[in-house]
Amino acid sequence: PYLQFAGSQCFQKADLTCTGCHANHGSDMPVELTADPGSGALCARCHPNVMVDVKAHTFHKLTSKGSDCKACHMPGMFLNYLTVTDHRLAAPVPEVTVRLGIPNSCNQAECHSGESAEWASEKAADWWGDYQTDRVDRAQAIAWGRKRDPRGLPGLIKIVKDGELDPLLRAGAVTLIGKIGEESALPTVITALSDTNQVVRSRAALASGAIGHPQVIPALKPLAGDSVYSVRIRAAFSLIQLEYVPPTESEKSVLRHAMSEHEATSFGILADSPKTHVNIGQAHEGLLQFKAAEGSYRRALRVKRLDTKALQRVELLEVSKSKYTKLRDMVTPHLDKDLRLKVALGIAKIHQGLI
């Protein structure tokens, strides 16, 4: 719930905190609330103008669920095997149900479950005007982005550029831009690399590697030394994906530090994550450190014996090593006879990380 709440307008613009609604030393109310959740008292302190005439805001009878702030703005949802209230504190948007099948609070059980989402959307438009369009457009852009559909790019770019929106939403949007992988979005990603919010920077670093264009390298390089751990790590991984070779010893040191810092977690708090070991192994491959890469893949397989990605990478390393051995054995007796064979062997050694 905290991640949802951190993206709400109540948190972002009004500085509401957890203890604005929950008593940190306990209370007689459910989930340690400071007031009755069904009476509107929790919201009254910040929204006294609404509480003066609740019906004028809700268009529902005072005694109905439609005049319960929580029912409309914090409907129940199933999350991580628990039923919790939606802490985004968002307005109901029935039109997203019409367009994308996303549930809305108006049509939930004990409210208007017998009516259609179209009916609810029309009522919402009649009562509160055209507040749904922007929200639906954002949801549609995200839905397209999840399918790697380029039609989502304009909407996703708009989200990333809107500094008034939830930083987690903006970070998610730049992640999806990376998954779509269109080079036309590079200016947006490059700008996001210098965003003041660390989550947006971190995800922009990830998107940079996903798009894979060297144009991002000048803006990405400084992030390998960012003060935020997640930014440093993702920047380092993306630079490796982009086959960036640091020109100075100090830049090499920064990149190595970010990599070793993350690798250290794979022996500690993330030791039971095969995905972490595989990711680190692929980074080692990018740096032509194949022995270290194989070690990471073997660790992943100790955690998950049949991890598909780790098995694939180990097999590819063994195939590559076998091809190099055959080439070396074949050309070595003839190196003095043909300079081209020396060049071919040298290139093969470089690709094996032996030079």
C-alpha cells in the first residue's frame, strides 16, 4: 500500500503521511485508524469544503455507500494474496472498464454491480465533467506499452514529461518506453536520466540499455557514480549492454565499483535469487569476463537447478569455448605461414577475453 500511497495526490501535493490516518500508538478503530473509516471523518480534516455538503459532491444519499469516501476513492482490491484498500486515493474512472476492462469502484459489489460500466461512465461525466479522458489516455498508453506496441509511445512520453504526475507512474512509463525500443523516444529517455527523482533516473538508465543506442552514453556515464544505489547499478548494466569501454582509469574504476557493489548483494540478501546471478553473469559476459560469468550462472543453477536462462548461457559459453579451442588447434601450426591466421586468432582471443 505504501507504493500506491506515495503516488497519490494526497501524499505528493498535500504532504499527507501514514500517521495522518493511522495512529502510530494504536487505536480502537480497525487497522489503527484515527477515526471511523465509514463516516468521512478521516477525510474531513483535509477536505472540510466537501464535508459541508457531501451530497453535492457525491450525488448519492448521505446514508448510501456512494457517500462513503473510502468506497469510492479506496475500494477493496486483491493484492499479494490479501484484500486491501486501494491507497492511490484516486477518482473512480468507469471509462477504463469500458475501454480496457480495468475494474472501477462504481461497479463494485454492493454498489452498482448490476449496471454496465458504460452507464457508470455516463453518470460520472454528467456529474463531474470530462475528468476521465486524461486518465483513460494514460491507461491506454500503459496497456499498449506492456504489449510493446509503438502506439503507446506518445502517451508514455507525455507521462514522463509531466513533472506533476506520480514519480512511480513516470518511472513505469519510461520503463515501457525502453521495452518498446523505438529510437525516436531517445530524447525523452536522455532527459529522464537527469530527473530529480531517483526512481525515474533509475528506470531511465534501464530503458537506455533496452533501446541500445550509443547516443545515450554521454548522459548515462555519470549515473554509474550516482549517489543512489539502484541508479548506479542500472546505469552500469546498461553501459555494459551498450559495449561502452571507459577511456580512463577513473571511469573504469567507477564502473567496476558499481558492478562489484551489486555482485556483493548476490552473496548476501539476494543469494537466493537465480535471476540476480544470471543478470550478473550477463554483465560479466559483456565485460568479456567469461570465467566469472560461468561462476554466476553456476550459482543460479545451485539455487534453481533447471533455471532456463542460466542453462542457456552456460551452454552458449561452452559452445563458444569449444569453437575457440578448435580454431586455435587448427591454425596454430600454420601461423608462420599466413599473417591472416594470426589476425583471426587474435580476434578470437579478444572475443574470449584472453587479450
